[in-house]
Amino acid sequence: MPTPSVLSYPTIKESWAALGWFILCTIGIALVVLVPLGALLHQQGLAKQLTAAMVSEGGLVLTIWWLYRRTGAARWPHFAWRGPRASWKLYAWLLALVPAQLLVRTPVALLSLPNWTGKTLHDWANYPVLAFGIGSIVGPLLEEYLFRGVLLRGLLRNYSPWVAIWQSALLFGVFHMNPSQSLSAMLLGLLLGWLYYRTQSLALCVSLHALNNALAFFMMRQAGTAHDPEVAIQLGTANYWAVVGIAAVVLAGYLWWFQRFTSTTSSLAATV
């Protein structure tokens, strides 16, 4: 582990502070953008959703910029868009991995956790082009840059792989600030973190994240509602558990193959 004088950004304490800065930046943008425009234009429909997108994604951009300014280039993690072992095979297998891991995470819905953003998701579903653009393109790019490209990469330099991966996944779950999404997002964050650790490829993580969101959005649209992707599935039935079981086998098979395929990849912690 590096000595304290040369620790990369972030430490665990700094990673929690990063989440705090995101909340502050989002509140700041909302006060500057959402409140004034809402009062002046009495926003409805698409204009309201565009403003909400400006606040949410603008909060991420401002957070990244502010963290870089506070940290400085010397400690800021520098990542490669494509890792040394990010072959086309890894991307091809995402077509099986994405639905499998999404199905394996659906039992979280059986916990009946509070859903604080149900109405927001419902409103977004009325504007599929905007929802797809933000949820499946802009959001995954910014979130993966922050959570895997910056936070996880820096944590991997300072701590053991599993400490770093669990911490980044926990932050990713809390970041969603909605109990019904946070646990599922944390599980997704564990998978994304492990993939990043094994490949050092941010592009692979962005691709998985984008496909995950696109499939979840498609499932919501097919169900005729935007509450959660799980509503498209009859939870708790025998057929449901059979499908989840098959998905778990597919996911386990992929992870086994992926472990072997990347077995010669130098770990990020060992190469910096």
C-alpha cells in the first residue's frame, strides 16, 4: 500500500465526501436552474423533464470538476478507456450477461422497499427519447467515469481489491437515494467494480451499464408502467424462480469464464 504522502485520490473518507459534494452540487444547480426556471416558465411536460435532466446530470459534471479542482492532477486517477484485455469477446458476451444479471437482481423487489422516485420514473417514461438518452447514454458515461474511473480506480491503489470494490459499490447504491433502487444498484456496482478490476476497461463498464438501463427501460415500457422493471415479471411464481435460476447459472458461467479469460491480467493495484 502506498505511504500516506502519496495516496491516490480517494481514501475511503474522501470517497464518502465525494458523495456529499454530489448532493451539494445537485442542490446548488437545482436552486440556480430548477427553481428560477420553474417559477418563470411554469414548466410542464417535456420542459420540466429537460430541466430535471439538467439538474441531475449537471450535478455529476459539477461534482467531477469540483473534485478535480480540490484534489489536483498529482493525486487524480488517470484511466485507460480500453483496458489491456478488453477484447471483442467480452463485449459480445454482454448480450447474455446483461439480462442474466438483471434477472438475478429482480428478487430485490420482493423486499417491498420504499420507492421514492416512482412518480419521477413514471413521468420520464412519457418521453422515451429523452429517457433513453439520459438513462442509457449520458448517465452511464458520467456515472462510470466517477464511480469506476475515478473513485474505484483510486481506491484500488490504496486498499485491497475487495475493500475497494465493496466501497465503490456501496457508494453507487447510496448515490441512487431510493431504497427500491439502491440495493439493486449496489449489486450492479459489485459486478461493474469486479469487471473494472479485472480488465481496467471503463468502456466495458459503460457498455454494461448502458445496456442494463436500456433493457430495464424496455421492460418498464412493455409493462405499461414505469414503476420498476420487475413489474414486467410475475414475481414469486414457479416459472419466475425457474427463469431466475437459469439466469443465475448463466451469470455464474460467465463469471467463471471471465475469471479464466482475464487470469493473466495484472491487477490494477499491482501496476500502479
